[in-house]
Amino acid sequence: MALQSPGFLFFAAALLAGYYLVPGSWQGGLLLAGSLGYYALAARGWPLLPLVTAVSAWAAARYFMYSGPGNKGKNRPALAACLTLNFGLLLLCKACQTEPLYSFVRATALEPLTRGLPLGMSFYIFMAMGYVLDVYRGRLPAEKSLWKTALFTLYFPQLIQGPISRGSELLPHLLIPRPFSGRQVSFGLQRMLWGYFKKLVIADRVAPAVAALRAEGEGGAFLLLTILYALEIYADFTGGIDIVLGYSQALGITLPENFRHPFFSKNIAEYWRRWHITLGTWMRDYVYYPISVSCPIRRLGRAARKRLGGFGKRLPVYLATAATWAVTGLWHGLTPNFLTWGMLNCLVIIVSQELAPLYRRFHSRFGLKKKPWYAGFEMLRMFLLMNLIRACDLFLDVGEYFRRLGTLFSPALWRFRLPELGLTPWDWVLLALGAGTMLTVSILEEKRGSLRELLWERWPLRWALTFGLFLAVLLFGRYGVGYEASSFIYNRF
């Protein structure tokens, strides 16, 4: 039941109506029943997997509270068992989609796992294990209710696209009775409509051109591929996030933001503070920080400072950074291209940090940061660099990725013809208009904040824009008889 399917729209509408019709004390139970029902319908034959995660997280957290959250020595075996069970399931499911397990599993009862990762598995396991680690560290009290823990794990809007919520943010708000708020429902539905515009009008329209450019034997146009793929994945991922955050807002439940206009970033650190924010903060808090303060890393740091001076002082930080990016890459997939993608990001970060003193001297000498055009140059530079790295997603063969990257410096760079990319001239016009609309909205929100808030009192303009957006989705969206809706890109992660 994909977000853009009629089944999801009917299901979401019925649940939203029922949510505000039942007594407030029943709303949490209805959400849990709806989430269980949604997962049973959309889980590719594996509806019990999130319940295993929910029960194990609840049991581990309750055990920590029973034995004392500060008693880490006694709690460590239970923590290890819970983490091993859940991350082991995640690794198994991911491994079943790659060789050599793929061929073996195809002939067993686990064959459904070869068709794709069970719905939302990466998201709900990271959420639940973050909660378990917070309770283990004494930062969060254990939730007494198994059903509330299950609702936190299974809350269906975030199963499909994320974000990766924290127990401290979401658990206290799940069972609070909520009266109907026309403002919140309106804001939520408007954001959902904006998400459908991004997905159906832009992402699904540009997808055939991306597929054509990445096809085996395509001799050039790698730069165009990276730009079109950036448009596709941004519209696809942020569109899905807008749909789930908007629907959750209509229910009165606030989920954390996952994007803040990342293509306006001027350096890689800023970019990753704006793109997939909840994954980045999860990796920072539960991978980077524990590694950077671990005993082996601290011993290495002391030894490295004596022998390597200033670089030795920074070496433990770089090793923790490399480990974090390796885990981030493998979260996306157990294939060499995703590990390479993570290591390329790590390389750019480390080189940028090592060259920071040189950058400061350069800018002090020439004063380019004071020039009105330089901020635009920084954003364009970061846009192109991050897109060149992200194109690694598209090639399982890392050698093929680097070969394509090498075509940037060959005469074959623009060896392609637009009619061969699967789009009509009208498609290119719509893509240009859609991308321009996204850019305009992003600029306005970057400067003035939420447009929905700004337009709330200006109801004639608000209704005109909403109706125009609805017509754009209805008339120009990619759907209908004979059209096979493409799944969201991040579903496979």
C-alpha cells in the first residue's frame, strides 16, 4: 500500500475521520489498530517483524529499570542481546538481497526477503534501539505500557519514509487525547498535497531519464545524470516526508523535520545538518560519540599525540568519523557502492577539516566571502560535489561509477540526445516548471519561514494556491490506468 496508491488514500482518510469521531481516550488504541492493520496489508508477508522489535525493546527497557538504569554491568548482557537480535534481523534481511545469500534464500521459506527490505525495517529498528540505548544510559525512563511501546515502533506514517523519531520526542505525545483542530488538519493536508506534487509531478516524471542515462553502455552525460538524479531523489524523498509529516500533523502528532533545504548549504558539514537530519543525529549520538570516547580510541589518541603532534590529536576523531560513515553507508545497503559512498563523504569531510587553516588564510588574503556572488558560488560548488558523490547510489559496480566519473573530463560528456531519454518536450517543460516551483518555495521558506503559516490569514490566496496545486497534481501527476507507480527510493533502504 504505497503512499501514492488509492488504497492508502482511502485508508488514511477513514482513519483520520475515525480518529476525531471516537472519544479521546480511544484515539491511541485506534492508531495502534490502524498501524497494525496497515503493516499487515503492506509488509510483504512479514507483519510480525516490528512486533518482535517492539516486544524486545519494551522488555529490555523494563529490565533496565528493574535492575537499576545505572547498573550498566548487570544491564550490559540484556542490552547486547536486544541489539544483537534486532540489528541481526536487519543485517539478515539486507544480506538476503545480495549475493551469495540471495541465490540460496530464493529456494527457502525466506524467499520473500529477496523481493525487498520489509517495510520500514531500517527506520523502526533504529527508533526502537535508540530508545533502548537512552533507557540504558539513564536518559529516559522506561515506558511501562507494552502497547504504547508498540505504537511508538509501529506508528505507520513514519514506517514508510521515516523520520527516525526519538522516544523522548514521540512517546510522551502518542496517547494524549486530541480535539479536532481545523488549522492543524488544514496545514497537514496542504503539506501532504505538496508532497504528492513533488512525487507525482517531478520525481516520477524525471525517473525515466535517470534510468536511460544510467543504462549500460551510455557513453556520456554523467553530469546531467547527477543533476537529474539529485532532482529525482530530492523530490522523491522530501515528497514522501512531506506526506507522512503532513498526515501526522493532521492527527495532531508532531514528527521531527528531516530536511531543511540542503541544496542551500555552503559546505559538507552544513549539508549533512540539513539532509536526512534524523539519520545524521542518530549516527552522531549512537555511533560517533560512543566510538570517539571509547577506551581504545582514547588510548590511541594519547599515543598518536606523542608521535604525530597536532594530526595525532585529530586522528581519533577521524577514525570515529570513518566508522560512522561506514555504518551510514551500510545502512543504505550491504553493497560496495554504498560503502564507497560513505567513505567518499568521509574523505571530503576530513580533507575539508585538514585544509581549514589554509582556507582561512586564503579568505583573509583575498576577502572573497565579502563578495555578494561568493555565497552563490559556495552553494553551487556544494550542490555539484554532493551530487557527484551521490551518483554512486546508481552503480552497484564501483568500477563503473569511477569510469563514468572519468567521463567528466572526456569529449563524451554531452554525448546524448534528449529524445532518447524517454521524455517528451512537454515533460521537460513540466520538469522545469516543477523544479522552479520547488526552488521558489524553498527560497521563500528559507527567508520567511513556513508558507502555510504566512498564508493562513490570507485565505483567498491560500485557497487559490491550494486549488492550483491540487489541479497540478490531478492534471500533470504520473498515475492512472496503465501506469505502474514507482515506489519511493528510500523504501529500499
